[in-house]
Amino acid sequence: MRISISSSLATTLLLADAIVGASCLPKSTTRRWNGSTYSCKCFPGDDCWPSTAQWNALNSTVGGNLQVNIPPGAPCYKTFQGPFGNISTYDAQKCATVTSKFGDEQFQVDLPAAGLWTYFTNDTCRPTTNPSDSCTLGNYPVLVLTARTAAHIQAGVNFARQNNLRLIIRNTGHDFLGRSVGWGSLVINTHNFKTISTTDKWTGPGGYKGSAITAGAGVQAFEALARLNSLTPRKIMVTGECGTVGIAGGLVQGGGHGPLTNFYGFLADTALEFKVITADGALKTANSAVNPDLFWALRGGGPAAFAVIVEASYKTFNDFPSAGLTLDINPSTNTNEQLFWKAVEKFHSYSTRFVENNIYVYYELGPVPMTLHVQPIVGVNMTLAQLKAVVQPLFDDLNAIGIRYASTEKAFTTFYDLYKAMFEIEVAGNSALTGGWSIARTDVQNNHPAIIDAFKTILKAGGFLVGHMWNAGQTLPQSEWAKSAMNPRFRSVVDKLITIVPVSGNAPLAEKAEAQNRLTNVVDASLRAASPNGAAYINEADPFQPNWQNAFWGTNYPRLLSLRQKYDPNGLFYAVSTPGTEKWEQIEYGTRLCKKLN
Ligand SMILES: Cc1cc2nc3c(=O)[nH]c(=O)nc-3n(C[C@H](O)[C@H](O)[C@H](O)COP(=O)(O)OP(=O)(O)OC[C@H]3O[C@@H](n4cnc5c(N)ncnc54)[C@H](O)[C@@H]3O)c2cc1C
Ligand SMILES: *[C@@H]1O[C@H](CO)[C@@H](O)[C@H](O)[C@H]1NC(C)=O
Ligand SMILES: *[C@@H]1O[C@H](CO)[C@@H](O)[C@H](O)[C@H]1NC(C)=O
Ligand SMILES: *[C@@H]1O[C@H](CO)[C@@H](O)[C@H](O)[C@H]1NC(C)=O
Ligand SMILES: *[C@@H]1O[C@H](CO)[C@@H](O)[C@H](O)[C@H]1NC(C)=O
Ligand SMILES: *[C@@H]1O[C@H](CO)[C@@H](O)[C@H](O)[C@H]1NC(C)=O
């Protein structure tokens, strides 16, 4: 007999094994779904869901900032039937507030965990006048950690990783794709990171010596722009057209386009440095000298894919006098459908001329039939006369075809004043699926009738369009393009379209499947076919489109995939259709987030 270890040593080893074994117990569940086997994150009710003692320990680590999440509509209901049992929630006063404010963007932004566009919350607890209706959690998160320090984020990241939880980073909740909510999840809310500092002279690596802003993860565009406007000289920066969107969360990780994109590219193109927490819980700097690969990936490589941003620094620029126009064609100016489409064709054919002249245009086509609402047409660094000179040929064309329209115009001392005055406030709380495609210049030049036919198809299919005319390449030196992870095809885009297909978040599953199918295979398919040289924007597009890797990132995808494997090898972070998520699915009717094993 060759085994010579004593029985007591063997016992010790067995014990050690048991202990090691226990700590290595796979914290996951294995499930079968639709003929495949999946390894799933841990959810309430699972054996691997953390114990109350563990949650309490996390709560004390984060200074009591952990809360069980209750949907915003719950005060209108007698009972919230949550994952930890029933809670009495009725409160007439709070119900009146949430009912009247449900459409207010900033009200929703300030909530701990709501999604502004409610489709992906599953609409299981909307404000109601019938308190006896059912209010359940739907896809709202289970718990929310309202982070106030980087250490709180680190504690949340470590806890989620150690316990294999579904983790959502939530900033403003503006996300169109449902990425700021998630069934069974723990949310880390970054809304309280509101510090802003500015400098005239950036001293970090990368060669840039101009002015800059450093903003905490929760800073919103309107806050940053107001601060920059208070400086002497007045400064501006690239943001989206919507002032309530954050500047250091999903916007920059998706790219971030706006009225200054003709001049400076995407927000991602203007990034100088990030402070982040990676999936291993480490606080890191990412700039052109330190972790340059991560720096590149954070600039447009996809939200919630590589790290949690704690703070971001961007270039800022001097403000300019600016001018704006509006153009409206609707049933009160015209009721002739043929004429309407002729006018849309004329309007859209000018996208190339507009962007060549650095003009930015925001417009809506539908949802009311025969409605084209163009507000604003923006001339940054232009007088009103200069702007009108560029736009006049369009007005001449409209006059020549004999259509009636309405138009307004205004000059501003600064771009900041124009931004505040001319971009309209959007309404939150609605439910829809969002898709979109970006039209390439060559396709407008060579294939314009097909593009207008696609618009007709979309409206006929019950969808509508929001357009953004800009060019993200022409004034940015080509040497700058590769510094961000944006799909190189965006550099020749002239109109970035959002498509919208209304559908209620609590519609029957078959109705939801039909709407998704219509979005993917009719609405967006028509745009993809009409503009084969275009691209898709990860923040405003259908994540379920075919070949999304190429649509979103083109030739940059393979590098992004390898960086995802480097920085988040086990999939702590998840946002649909971001690099490396191919095997991840929400199985069981869009609930459990799981990785397919075979
Ligand atoms: C009304 C409206 C107008 C818009 N206009 C524009 C526009 O002009 N230009 C444009 O480019 N986009 C625009 N968008 C889209 C916008 O880019 C996205 O909605 C974006 O994801 C919002 O980012 P957020 O951080 O504010 O929102 P959230 O919904 O909180 O987050 C969005 C995504 O980013 C992740 N995320 C948030 N914070 C962090 C962080 N600190 N670290 C890591 N991941 C994080 C989230 O997990 C989520 O996946 C608009 C959206 C809306 C609703
Ligand atoms: C089930 O799997 C098939 C084949 O992979 C796929 O086409 C189908 O969409 C899946 N159904 C669901 C509900 O996921
Ligand atoms: C966390 O602690 C705070 C303060 O003690 C408490 O109000 C809150 O309910 C706790 N959260 C959870 C999930 O127990
Ligand atoms: C929770 O409330 C619902 C609706 O009022 C009720 O049907 C259910 O029995 C309750 N469950 C428990 C455990 O009390
Ligand atoms: C989400 O809504 C669908 C109906 O659209 C329903 O079948 C499903 O059970 C809901 N899921 C949750 C978690 O509320
Ligand atoms: C703004 O306009 C002036 C005068 O037309 C021009 O010299 C300057 O280069 C413009 N600035 C930018 C950033 O385009």
C-alpha cells in the first residue's frame, strides 16, 4: 500500500477541501430553456442569492445607502407585491405627485432606479386611479445602491462580482434600449456624482494644452453647459441635444453626438481622461498614456461594457454667436399627401449641403400623418444672414413646388443661448421600441429615392422618425478618428435617424414580439437597404438587428471584443449587444440573464 498519509491528515485535507469547495461553489444556477443549457446570474429565491446578513454587511459598508427598490408608481396602489413579499404603499399625496410628474424628465432622472422610456420596465406599476390594481416589480431592479463615493461603487462592484448578481449602472435612466433597468438586478446609481471643475490649460498627457472640464459621473449636460457659460471667456462642449442626458455615463461610452458634432466630432472624440472602476473593483485612470486601450474602448465602445466611469474630462471650446431656424409642414399648412412627400424629398436631399456647411438639423417626421417638424436648423458661428443663405435654396424649392409651410428664425449672442431656447423639452414616461440607422452621404447622393421610400414604409408600418443631420468627420482631422472606438463609417454619415415603434410595456407577449419584428424586419430593414454604407448608433438603435457587431462598430469590433475579454472576462457588466455579449441572453420571457453553455 503506497498511500502513507495518516488518517488525521487525510481528514484535515478533506475538511480543507470542503471549505475550499464551499467557497468555490459555483454561485450560479444552471437552467434549461428552449432546448439549451444556461449558466445564470443569481436572482431572488435562488440558493446563491446573498443572505440578509450579507446584504446588511454591504449596506453598512456603503453607509446605509442600499435600498429595496419600489417602483415609482407604487404610491398609487394599496399593495406593492415585491420579491420580498407584500408592502403597503398607498399614499394619495405621493400618488398625485408621481401622476402629474411621470412625463417630466428631471423628475424621472432624480428617482433611484426608473427608466424614462418605460417599455423595458415592463410597465407593471404605472401611476393609476385604481389602487386595487396589481403593482409588481416587473423589470425594475430589486435593490439600489445610491453611491456617494468611489468606495461605494467599488463595494457594489465587488459584491455583485462575488455573488454573481446582475449589475446595472444607472445614471439618468435616459436609455432607450432598457439598459438602465433589468430584471432581478442590483443597481448602482451614480446620479449624486455632481462635481465639476474646469481649467484653461489641460496638463495631462496627449499633447492637448487647451481648456477642459472634469465632471463627476452624475453631471448632466445642462449643468455642465451652465458652468462653462459662467466662465470668462464663455466655453462650450459637445453634448447631446437633450440637456438632461448625462455627460459621463452612457453618452460618451456610446459616442455622444450633438449640435457641435460638425465641428468637434463626438463627445468621445473630445475625451481627455477617465477615472473608472473596473470589474475587479480597482480604481483606475485611463488616458492616452495610462491604460490607453481602456481609454480607447470607453470612447464609444459601448455603455456598461468595460468599467464604471466615476469621472470624465473633456476638451472645451470658446462659445460663438449662433443662429437658428425652424420649418414646419403639417395638416394646418398642407393636406396634399403627394406634395408633402415631394417636400420631404427636397428637405432631405439638402442633408449633404447642410452638413458641408457645418449646419446641424434636428427634425421629426410623424407620428401625426403628414407632419414634418424641423426644430432647430442650427448655424453655429454664423449670423442669421449666413444661415439663411445656406438654407434659402431649400425654401426656394418648397416655394417652387407650391407647398405651404411655417418658419421662424432667431439670432443668438451665444450657442448656449440658442441651445436653451431652441431645443424642445422631451416628454418621459412613454412606452415604445427604439431603432435607428445612420444614412451615409454617398447613399443620399446615389440612392435618395430609396431613402424616401423607406421613410414612407416606416410611417405606413406605424413607426415614426427623428433625424439628426451632422457630419462627424469633415472638420476633425482624420488622424483623430482612430483615437475613439466609434465605427469609422460614422465619419461619412449625414443623417443619424432614430426610428420609434410605439408599443405598451404591458402588452401581451405576442404583441411585443410583433412590434419587435416590425422594427427589425420592416422599419429598420428598409433604412439598412436604402443606405448600405450607413451604420448604427449603439445608444439609439435596435439591439436585435442582424449583424449588430458590424453595424455598431465596423472594423473596430475585433479589438473591442478582445478588450472586453481583458477587462471584464466573466461578464460582470451587461448591456444588450455590447462587445462580447454574444452568449448572454435574458431567458424565460426576458427575465433571467444567463450565459448559454451549449
Ligand atoms: C430625450 C433623449 C435625447 C437624446 N439625445 C441624444 C443626443 O442628442 N445625442 C446622443 O448621442 N444621444 C442622445 N440620446 C441617447 C443617449 O445617448 C442615451 O440615452 C444614453 O445612454 C444616456 O446616458 P445616461 O448615462 O444619461 O443614461 P442611463 O440610462 O443612466 O445609462 C445609459 C447606459 O449607460 C450606462 N452607464 C451610465 N452611467 C455609467 C457609468 N458611470 N459607467 C458605466 N456605465 C454607465 C448604463 O448602465 C446604461 O447602459 C438621447 C436620449 C434621450 C432619451
Ligand atoms: C428558441 O431557439 C430557436 C433556435 O435557436 C430560436 O430560433 C428561437 O427564437 C428561440 N425561442 C425563444 C423563445 O428564445
Ligand atoms: C440600509 O440601511 C439604511 C440605514 O440604516 C436603512 O434605512 C435601509 O433600509 C437599509 N437597506 C436595506 C436593504 O436593508
Ligand atoms: C399579496 O397581495 C396580493 C394582492 O393584494 C394578494 O393576492 C396576495 O395573497 C398577497 N400575498 C401575501 C403573501 O400576502
Ligand atoms: C412582462 O410583461 C409580459 C407581458 O408583456 C408578461 O408576460 C411578463 O410576465 C412580464 N414580466 C414581468 C417580470 O413582469
Ligand atoms: C468661426 O468663424 C470665423 C469667421 O468666419 C472663422 O474664422 C473661424 O474659423 C470659425 N470657427 C470655427 C471653429 O469654425
